[in-house]
Amino acid sequence: MFLTYAPSGTIKPTGLLVLPVAAAAISTVLALPYVLGQWYGPVIYLSLAGPVLWGLLTTWALRLVIRAWNMRHPVLVGLLSLAGALVGYAASWFFWADLVLNLGEVTAMAFDRQTLNFTQTALNLWEVLDLATHPRRFWGVVALVYDEGLWVFWGVVWKGPLLGLTWLLEALIFLGLVVAGAVTQAGRPFSEATESWMRQERLPKRVKWPEAAPGSLENLRDGDLSRLLAAEAAPKAKAPYLTLALYHSAAPEEYAYLSVKYRPAEDTFKRLWVVDRLAVPPARAKALLERYGR
């Protein structure tokens, strides 16, 4: 029977506090440039990229925290990251509501053969705190913008259900990226012997893999590596071929974990997962590195 990697579910007691606090601090710090970028974004396409960039930057910083504390409980890490990210997401709303309250003059600028209007505003941190501690005032601002709208795109006033859907999508994008990134990091192979994250090495040589070989991919999925260890290594092999990634540690007695992707044809960019993080004995892992590594 073959085995795949499963996280140990370990997390330090301090991590239960560090992770949500870090997620809240990181996402809140990044919330201000995100809100300003959304407000002054010259075209809607840049505005749509805002929650993606905010989520990716928050995820990048949060993964450093997860790695530093060796957090290996994907479910708990995902929930704690979500809790912290919700704080930053709420902060972004308070920043935005204060910008609405301080609306000023409209400035017109020429851009790509069209005129863009920028609404001047200002940010007052004391007012932001006031909005955060007075929910009725905050929700009044949100309700007003929802009913009346602030932006016009393609001749359509963004308000009502259309605006509500936009807000929902932005929230799902940001929170989804943060949770997905945190869970992915916590689920990466970890060396219990060295108390460190395993190194992921993408083996540079492709594996020639004739498409007509009967049952070859099924054998790999069942953990049979004999044909893989005997296949031809070719750095520039044409499809069909396999690409390999190996997670391994400095401990010679520890199992490594192998991920395999299959490209069936040259005229497609499609990659098929064959196995993901299959447990490989040390001797076979060494043989794979020697055959398909540098």
C-alpha cells in the first residue's frame, strides 16, 4: 500500500495567538494602500486587480510567519488566518467610509483619449476610529453609497445589487487567497527529524513517457516506481513526458515525497496530476535525484 504526505497537525500554543494577530496586523497595514488604490484607480481593470494584489501580499507575509512557527495544522491555520484577515478586511471598510465622508472636489484628467474624473478626499485616523466604534454611523455611510452609488462605469451607476455583488466578490477574492495560501503552506511536507520544512526540488530532466504504455500512469498512482526509475531522462523531451518534484530533507533516513505531472501532447499546455506527495523510501529518492536531477 502506498502512502502520501499528511501533516502532523502540530501547532505551538504561542502560534494560536501569533497567527491571528499577525494576519490582522499584516492585512490592516496593507488595507490602506489597497483602499487608496481602489479609490484613485484610473480604470476599472486596476480596481479589479486590487483585492488580488492585497490577498497575495498578505498571503506572502503570512506564509513567512507560518514557516517561522512550524505550523502544521492546515485546518486550524486556515481558520486562524481567516479570523485575522477579517480584522484587516473590516479595517479597509472603515478607511473607505472615512474617504466617503471627506469627499471634496472632482478633478478631471485626460487618459487614453478619454476624460477620467478623480474625486478628491482626505483620510483622518481619528474619524476612522470613530467609525469603527460607532457602527450606526458607519452603516449609514455604507447604506447611502449602496442606494446612491459613487462610481460610473461604462455609463452605468454602480449601486444597489450590482455594487453589493462587487463588494462580495472583492471579499471572497481577498479572504479566499489568504486562507488558501495559509492552508497550502501548513500542508507542505515537513521534516520531523530535522524540525524544518522540506526542500522542494523541481527535477530539471523530463521523463520520456510513451502515451501508448498500458497502465503506466495507474501503476505510478499505485506507488510502483520501477518503470519511472528505468525510464529515459531527457532535459528537452517532447510530449508526452513527465515532470517531477521531490520534497526531501537533510536526514538520510527520512522518507521523501514525490509529485508527478504528465503532459500528454505538445500542442497543449495541459498538465495532469499523476501523484502528489507520494512517500518515497530514501534509497529510491536518491536514485531519482541522480537520474533526473542536475
